Amino acid sequence: MSALPKKAANLTVRVDLLEEARAYKINLSQTLETALTVELKKRREAAWLEQNREAIAAYGRLIEREGLLSDSYRSFMRGDD
């Protein structure tokens, strides 16, 4: 990751997972940062989709009604082979 400031955090982890991670010499801090990055990205995307749900639906209705500007150039969709 980058050289952003870090802060110590106390976590509770299942004993079996911790022991196996230590056996494999897994860097817990790095693993948590990576997992949090992935999870936060998913949550931000879900929030963005929810915030923009109405606009996305409206755009979909517009395309259904009007079609795409590029439709006239897509010969494979016209059926005039």
C-alpha cells in the first residue's frame, strides 16, 4: 500500500485463524488493509448505485424509448444483411 499514516487497532480474531495465519507468516495488518480496501470499494459502489438509482432508471427508460445514437451504425442489429 502507500505510505499513508497508520494507527494501531485492537482486534479480536478466532484463535484457529490467528494460529494458521502466523504459521503461514501472513502479515495481518497488510491483509486487513487489503480486505478493507476491497470491502470499502464494494460499499462505495453500492452506495453510489443507490444514490443514482433513479437517474440510471430514467436513462434506461430514455434508451428504451429513443434508442442509442449509434443504433443506425450497428448493422449487425438491423437485420439488413
